[in-house]
Amino acid sequence: MNGTVFMTFPVTATSHSLADYRARGGYAGLEKALREYTPAQVGERAKASGLQGRGGAGFMTGLKWEFVSKEAPVVYLCCNIDEGEPGTFKDRWILEHSPHQLIEGMLIASYALRVRHAFAYIRGEFDLPLRRLQAALQEAQAAGLVGENVLGSGFSCDIVVHRGAGAYVCGEESSLINSLEGKKGFPRNKPPFPAVRGLYQKPTVVNNVETLANLVNILRDGAAAFKSHGTPKNPGTRLISISGHIAKPGVYEIEIGYPWRTFLEEDCGGMMNDANLKCVIPGGISTKVLTASEIAGLTLDSESVESAGSSMGSGGMIAIAEGTCMVRLLQVMLRFYHHESCGQCTPCREGMGWLHRIIDRIVDGQGRKEDLDQMLRISRMNDGTTICGMGDAAGYATVGILAKYRDEFDYWIEHKRSRYDGNLECRPST
């Protein structure tokens, strides 16, 4: 498949407004769902589309909904807008430019799941996205699209916007639920899973922003139209936010299965200042780096990227140019993970600090040869031993970089400096 890069829609100064959204066919999917289908039929269409979650895990959306008991008297929907994965900013784009698409998607999902109260949990640092979402929600309420008796259908649904406090771990669904309940943002042991016992101990579905936004087109145009793009195992399009040493950073909508090198070299304009590509972080810093040679024949879909040992993750791609010091890059990553560990699990709480102290010592010129093997051991000890995946993620970043760029770490330990002298980003810390 050659694939396609799409424009989501022309962005204007008022593209976030209800009038502009309705001019683009907005709320037609909701109207069709309420007028023509039962809640079960909406769920069947979501499942038939093959839509996979766009938050990172890639789980089948329709299948996730089926875990909720049909007899449950109360069901909650939570939209996860805690987009805290470094390198990822595509959900923020949706909120800033098309918040009504998210609201419509939440209403469609709420109808399918028989949800009376839905929650939008938004990251604490988001300002413009929060204001856009709140304004759109007010417009939708005034137009009879949210609240009692939506569009005269007998279906009622309120949406509550809840602002988090900026904790990265609250992007994990059970931490998000705890935070919504007013508790510490600690992950919960599973089982029970949220679909069985979630918010306020009731069945709960947590979906990502882009996942819910995709429901709009699926209901309006049909599952077959959605599946006409992408790959057989991973249909549709997805948003990619790309940053780093790339000439044209931003948010792109790509057809799943699009050639990776075409995307970087043609659509994104290649590397800044005609630099050579060194490596790519495919889907946020929790995914393993892939070298320029490794991505040469890959396409942007889960199967292709996983075959190379990494993941599409949250769609946050970072392009890294030759001349970048991977020691300093890993130091920044481990500083982030150490800072964001909630501290509930001992392997993560202690392991993150341990990794951070070792990499700081290496950068300060006090590294030892055995430090690198120690970092690998700590990463392995964290793998699968914590309630959520944060400990695993830090290990993936560490193991991935050390496996491919260990020579740079060896050089710094031996010479007490980076091999890339003159690069301001690679100077030892003071």
C-alpha cells in the first residue's frame, strides 16, 4: 500500500465553533445513531469498523465496549485527555481546532454504552484546549446536543470536564479514575478491570480523544468507508505529531500503512539544515528508538513497526539528527521518568531514581564501565513488576538506546565527555 497523507479539514480562526463544525457535517453521525440505530447496533458498527484505540495500547474499541455488562444499571465513560507522553500533541490539536468532534464522539459512545454521565479528564497544563472544550460544551448544551433529551431522542447525557493536576501517571486509565474520584493518582491492580469495576466502583470505559473522534466518521459514513483506508489488520487513518530535528514539525493525518521514509522526507520536508537522520522515536519516548537504516523499508502501521522491535505508541514521533548525543538524550528521558513516578511501586520508585543517578554520574564524568550493565539489570528488574507500565517504559527507553548506541556511553565514561564536542545539548551537566 502506498498510502496517503490527508488534511483533516481546513483550519480557520473559527473552526472550533459549532457553526463551522456543523458546516462540515458535524453531529450528523450522532443524529444518524439516535435516529436509525439502537445502542447495541452502534456498538456493532464500532466493532465492525476495526477501530483500534489511538492512545497507545491499540486495543479494539468495539471489543473493549463489549466487556461492559449489558445489565449494568450505571455505566460511565471517561475520555482520557491527559496527553502527557513527551513528543505527543495530536489530541491537543483536536481540542484546539475541532472540540465538537470529540463531544460528538463522546455522545455516540455514551449512547452505545447507555451512559448518562460522561467525563472528560483533561491534563492540568492544557490552557487553550481546556477553554476551547468548555466553550464548545456550552455551545452544545445550548443547542440541545448535550444534556436532557438530546435532539428530542429521549437519550440524555451530561459531560463533565475535570481538570487534572499534571501528573503523567494519570494518563493510565485506573490512575485517571482514582484522580476523578478525588484520590491520589495511583494506578489500581487489575483485575478487576475498569469495564467491571471502575469509576465509583461502576463499569467504566476509558477511551482516548482520537479514538472517540473517529466514531463520528464511522457512524456518519459507515464502517466500510472507514475500512477503505489503512491496512486489513489496522484500518483507518491516524494523527501523527512529529517534532525534533525535522524541517516541518506538526500534526499530520496519515493513512495507516503509509511509507515511513516518504512521510519524513517528502511530507515533513526532511531534516533541518539538511542534516542526516540518526534515529526516530516512533510513538512517544516510551517506545524504543529505531535507526535510520531500520525504518528504511517500514510503513506506518503497528505490524510493520512492531516487526522492527518498537511500537506506534501514542503517535508522538521524534526525529533525531546525526550529531545528537544519545547519552544526554537518555539523561533527559530518565530525569522525566524519575520525576513522574508516583512512588506507589518499589521497583519504579527506587529503580527510576537509581537509573537517574547513574546517568547523571556518567554525564558528570564519574561513570564506571559496570554502570551500563547495572542500568540494563535495573531495567529488566522493572519490567513487569509494577502495577502500571511506567517502570516498563523507562526500561524500554534505556535498553533501546543502550542496545544501539552503547559506544557513545563507553566513550563518555572513558573520556569524561561526549564525543560530540561543540553540541550545546551534549555538554556535561554542572
